[in-house]
Amino acid sequence: MPMSKNNEFNNFLSRLEKLSDEHRKEATSKRHQSGNRTARENLHHLIEEDSFVEFGAFAVAAQRSRKEYDALQTETSADGVITGFCEINSNEIGTENSHAAAIIYDYSVLAGTQGYFHHQKLDRIIDKAKKYGLPVVIFTEGGGGRPGDVDVNTQIAGLNVPTFSKWASLTGSSLRIAVSNGYCFAGNAALFGTADFRIATENSWIGMAGPAMIEGGGLGKYEPTDIGPSSMHEMNGTIDFLAKDEKEATDVAKKLLSYFQGKKESFETSEQNRLRELIPEDRKWGYPIRDIIEVICDQGSFLELRRNFGRSVVTGFFRLEGKPFGILANDCQQLGGAIDAMSAEKSSEFLTLCDEHNIPIVSMVDTPGFMVGPESEEESAVTRMSKLFKTGAKLSVPLVAIYLRKAYGLGAMAMVGGSFHDPIYSASWPTGEFGGMGLEGAVHLGFKRELAAVKDSKERELLFDQLVASAYEKGKAIEAAAHLEIDAVIDPADTRKIILKACNNYKKGNNTQ
């Protein structure tokens, strides 16, 4: 922008220039040398060009009594956090549904710490997001609270900060997607952990306290890289997606947000007849559930979350004819598809988020039931698994049940909202099989005396196989449909069509319809 003869306007332009990466060359160079992007580079990648309306850009750290104001303008630009309104994914979703709020921490400003004006900026943008129902994408890199803001009397501890309560209050109203890169400790980690979805790069360390606080508490001396590596958090369920770097993390954040923004008009499909061949004829053989999901959904639309946590259940999002759906599916290649405590917790949390934000759910069932045994109970199985029934009882969005193969016991019921009659529609592939428990186990228990009476081991095995085969015939999908335990048996190639038709009458202001 050219300079003007008006001094005040020129002063404004000069101040505005100090916000740019070009003006802050040393800080920018340091970020690039460490293999990271600047805060504004992440911002520009996230949002549509020229869509940003920034709040509080001219704020500086409350340290004017210790530093020159001119230096603060450069060294503490925007007081370490960029906030504002924006558009995200408007080229795919349309402008009307693309409005959002962005919060980007700037680690080059006092290690991304949270200061006095910093918190005021957060509070204001959170308030606006809540008032206008805007989703929020937040980049949380930073070291937590900042003790150096000496201009402000914090009144002893400064714990009367409403930011964390305001952020938590967005639950169920404004979607929150958090991205972590580098160090994310203390207050920054609290914001990250409270988000609905959490994305972290491989170069991330996330913890409720950094090294200084840990050492100050007498708990030992640690390097920052000793605390909460993202590889650990991927396994314990803290993060939903582990990204290679900031670029991939931003791309995932945009894709994840898009499911909550509505329908895409353009889509491509796969050959649906392939679905008839993806379940092995031998019922004891496993198969890759993700191959089935990828064929059913619009091409390239499937995004899996928390892949390495609770691995016997797959959770994520996909699209059918551009419409977003949540997907819940048993993975028979992990624990035979049995639902353990971790996968139950993962599933329950996922269903809650779909329900809060009006996303219909597809549940693909192939499970022998809940994981049982002493080791399972050590993981608080009773409460964590039962939570699935509590969540299912509260679902207000439609859930379509697709039974692929095994549908046994309480675990199968929990996969579809708590009862086989809870889904808006229950359909099985011809390979479906149904029972109060695993067929082999049911025969062992139900025919214990008859089996024990056969002394010859080969004859006993033959009788067992005959009884299992009989139980299987009685539990076939067609028999379950004949007894109205399910609504229909369908051609696998019609699965997409059936799901869409089943949800056609769902209204409730759903952004997918």
C-alpha cells in the first residue's frame, strides 16, 4: 500500500506492517530453520484468501514498564495470538456455510505464552463464536501462562481468568478443532484437550505442565521432549489424527471441518458390485473393513480418527452423494471385532459428537460382542462399555445399522444404539449371522451335557460341528429378518442407496439433508 501525505495514515500503515512476517525477519527465519511455519503462514493456509477479519491485531504484551513500546510491537506482535473471523472451505462448501473463527498461537512471541491481553482476545473471539454458532479452529503451540506481564495487577494469583470456562462452554454448540505442533504445555494443552477434535504433528509434545513447572513441583528434571510425545498420545487416545507436519495437519483440520459444514455438490463413486465379493465365504476368515468403507463412500471422502486407539472399532467420517455421515464399524482383524474398554470409550465419545452436531451415523456391525475376562475388567470394562448404552439412549440423529457378518450379544446391541430396533433402519448383508452370544460358545454352554456324554473325541467334535451348523442356520440373516429382529436383508451393492433412502425423512434442521 503506497504511503500518503497524511501522517496519521502513514503511522497506521507503519504499525500494520509490523504485524507481517516480512517485518519480523529474525523470528520468521528462526521458525523456518526449525522446520516450522509461522503463525500467519498457518493462518493463510487454513482460510480462504482475503476472508480474515482480525481482532486485536495491535495488542502487545502488558510489559510496557519493562520494555520499549516500539520493541514490544515487533517482539510481542498481537500479544502472541492471532484471532478473527474467516471463511474455510468456501470453494467446496459455498460461502454461506464456510464462516468460522480462527485462533492461531504464535510461538515466536514469548514462546506462545498466555498473557493479559492475550486472554482478553481469546475471551472475545470465543464469545463471538458462541453467539453466532461459529466453528473454531485453534493452533495451540505454546508454553502456558506468562508470568512476565508486570503492567497488570493480577490480584495475587490471576486465577480469575474466564478463558478456559468459556472455551469449555462451546461444547455441543460451536465445533472446536485443535492443531498442535511443537511444544504445547499447561494452559495451551488445556485448550487443546478441551477441543472436540485434536490433531497433532509428529513433531509435537503435549502435557499439562512443562519442564519448569514439573521441576518446580519437585518431580524431577526433564527435557521438553520427554513430556507427552505425540506418538504416545496417538496410542492413548488423546489425539484423533497424527499428521506428518503443519501442512498435513492444516489440511486434515479443513477436511474434518467440512463434514460439519454441509453437503458437497460434486462427488465420484466406486463400483458397488465389488461389495458382493469383500466378505470371505469362510465365516472364520477376517477381512479389511476399511476396504468396504472406501467402496461404499464417495471417493476420497473417508477420514478415520483415532486409528491406533481402541483398534477393534473404526470411527470417522465419510460422504454419500456429498452428504456427511459418521461411521462406526467393527474391525474383525482386531480382537475378532470384539469391543474392548478402549474401543467402547472411543465409540461412545464419537457418537456423542455426531449427535451434538447433527451428523447421521452409519454403524457397520461384525462383532462377537464385548471383550470379556479378568484382564478386560481391569480396564473398567463395566462402566466404559455400559457407557455405550447410555450414549445410544440419548441419540437424536438417525443411525442406520448395516450388519456385515457377526451380530452377537450385548456388543452388537451397543453398536446400534442399544437395541436392534433403535436404528432408523436395520439391514443385513446375506452374510449376517445373529445370536445372543458367539455360536460356538452358545453350543458349548447350551449342550454341555450332550457333548460330555459322547466319550469318543472325534464323535464329540462331529456333534459339536453339527450343533454349530444348526445354530448358524437358525441365526442366518434371512431368519433374523423373518422373525423381525432386523428390517431387511439387502444386496451389498445397494448399501449406499439404502442408507440414503433410510435417512431421507430426517429433518431436525440437519445440515446434511
